[in-house]
Amino acid sequence: MPSLSKLQAGLLLAFLIIVWGINWPVSKYALEFMPPVLFSGIRTVIGGVLLLMVAIPRIKRLHLRETWPIYVISSIVNVILYYGLQTIGLHYLPSGLFSAIVFLQPVLVGIFSWLWLGESMNGLKIGGLLLGFAGVGVICSGAGGLSGHISVEGILLAIGSALSWALGTIYVKKTSQRVDPIWLVTNQLLIGGTFMTVVGSGVENWSEVEWSRGFVIALSFISIFVIAIGWIIFYKLMDSGEASKVASFTFLIPLIAILIGTLFLDEPFTMSLLAGLVLILLSIYLVNRRTTSKKDREEAHRA
């Protein structure tokens, strides 16, 4: 993929953070009208079908015989496990706590990028990643996310969701030069979505689905903006910059979700929210701060 300018990257990041932040309360709402596995399957199938119209004119770039394992693996980690564990897990934990655990993902991406992609790792970056995760935790605990019954099943599902997303992010970045990005997103959505829809049809009941106007609007928003467009932008950003740096900005997503609750659901703006925001902003600064080595400083001094 061609590289992005700072302005382009900033605009795409802003769009992604806002849309993926809105996704959490909208998904929680939508799950009142459709069982979780069916919901995971249908929303990703719709997103894949929409992207198929964009992908078909690029059919010469598919190279399915050589690249099909990439599509299958990415669909397993980025769709089946990530979305499947996420939607099921929301039934076991308060949404605030669940999202805080899921957004351990940027920390995992930072570690995996260092181990497998050869990206640099230093004390500032490690500290920044940990601060970002702490900020999410502070926000969610202050927003009431830690109230209610805490189940071991829910915690394990949230950790599994974070781990699958992190592994999927690294895998896609590592293999992105071998596949067309549009076909990658399209195929992972179609494969993963079809699998979950089939499984959901077997373990859940279609008669439980309530096709209300609000649900159709929520499903359409998630399928088009969150899934179809969102995943393309996410991979574009990951391919254009260091994975750990891009991932650090995703710490802002649960913040957006809680701000929406504050503005539209009359939830209070607490000191925990403010403290969490400060930690997240500091996290992003530390992860993206450029450090200079001793050799670079010596060369700069001689110049």
C-alpha cells in the first residue's frame, strides 16, 4: 500500500476511533434484538458482501490458489475468535470491564511487534503501553464498569478476544505484502461471517430475532462503517506505520464509548474519566515519541 501523509493518517485514525468507539454502545443495544453468535455472523457477512462489490473489479489481484491460507487464518483470528468471543462475553461481564480487558490488545501488539516484526522497544514505549491500559481501566472502573457480577468465563472470553485481535493484527501486517488489502478484508469477513452464521443457526434460534427499525439501523451502521470500512482503514494504518504506535491510539476507543454515554445516556463525567483521559494521552505521547540513540546524538553533535 502507498504510504500515508500525517494529515491522511490523522484523519483516518480519527474516523476509526470515533466509529469503533460508537460501536460498543450500539452493539450492546443490538444484542437485545439478536442472539450473539448470529449477530456476529450476520454483521460480518453483510460487511463482506458490501466489500465484495469493491473487490470484484480487482479479481486479478485475488490469487486465491496461492493466498487462501492467509484469508482462512485471518478470518479465524480477526473475525471468528475476535467477534465471536466479544459478543458472547458481553453477556458475562459489565461492558465497561469487558472493554477494558479487550483493550489490552495494544499492549499485546506492542510486545508481539517487538518479538515478531522487529519493531523497536524501549522503556518509554513499554511505559506508554502500560499507561494506556491503566487509563482504560481507570475510566471503566469509574464509569461503573466494575459493578455487578464478575465471572471467570467473562474474563477469559475478554482476554481471548484481546489476544486473537492482537495476533490477527500482527499476522496481517506480516503478510500484507502478499495479498490485496481489499480482498483480504472481504474474504476474512465472508469466511468468518458465514461460519458464525451457520454455527449460530445451529445453536441459536432465528425466531428470537426482532427486526425492529432501531435494530436494522444499528446493524447497518455496524456492518458498513464499523466492519467493512473500519477494517480496511485499520489495516491501511497498520501497513503505513509501526504496529505498536498505531495500536496505541486504539486506547481512545473506550473513551469515546463512555463519552457517548455521558452525552446521550446521561451518565456523569467523573474524575475517573478525566484521570483516564490524562493517562491515555500520556500513553500515546510516550509510544509515539521518537528516541535518539547515543550514536545519533554523537553524529548530531559533530554536525
